[in-house]
Amino acid sequence: MLRIGEGFDRHRLEAGRRLVLGLVEIPHTHGLVGHSDGDALTHSLCDALLGACALGDLGALFSDTDPANAGRDSGDFLAEVMRRVRDAGYELVNADCTVIAEAPRLAPHRDAMRERLAVRAGVDVDRLSVKATRGEGLGPEGEGLSIAVRSVVLVRKMEEGE
Ligand code: MG
């Protein structure tokens, strides 16, 4: 049985912060504001996975008011989400993530992001796609105020004993 999930996340950009996207630190003048490391790509992917399996959302799993999650590596979130996905009897078929960011250019970092996400998710890298698009000057992403990410995933319910 196949199920689909969708995830969306948006974080504000602030000067002088480190930029972490898809578990990769990317050199830039601005970084994402968040209680954790602000990794909107990983958060969006986590929410899509949870959505596909009807397991709630990332905010319910990892509260943004819990001091234990302050500055936390979002790879920890992804590993825990995948553990729950597998416990519920599902495997990730594939995920497709679209990052909307005016800057910096993300293409040079795309494969590094895919590889790190695949390691923390415990899946083959060919199951994970990361794409980037610019906001063309429109909306908060286009104006360079934020970065947003949309993710779609497909999961498959595993057979008994598989
Ligand atoms: Mg987030």
C-alpha cells in the first residue's frame, strides 16, 4: 500500500547567523532563525514523512519551547522521524524537496544535502531529490526575507515479515 505526504516549512533569514539546509552548512551572509538549527529543508521533509504515515507533525514531536531542542541538529529530528516511520511499518519510497530561496545558489550543495539526508534517514541517496528555485523577487522568499521548502514523499507499507 502506498501513501503520500506533504510538508512545508519557512524560516526567517537573519544577518550573521549560520545557514544550515539539508544538514549542510552553506556559506552565506544570512542564516535561518529557529529554535533548533532552523533547517527548513529537513523540517519540511520530516513533516512530509509524518504526514504520509499520519503520525502528527514535527512541532508535536519536538517542541520549539523545549530547551532540549535549542540549537539542535535537525538530523536528530530526521533520524527519530524515520525510526517512527519504520516502527509504523512503512519504508520511504522517495522524497522530492523544493527549496525556494533567492540566495545563495544551492545547486553546488545539492548532492551534499542529498547524501547527508540519506545517511540520517538510513536510505539510499537515489530516493532523495533536492531541487532549488528562486522567488523572482516575489513574496518573502523572493525579497530575501526567508527561505521556504516544500516536500512530497511516498511511503510503502511493508508486508508482514519483510
Ligand atoms: Mg522549521
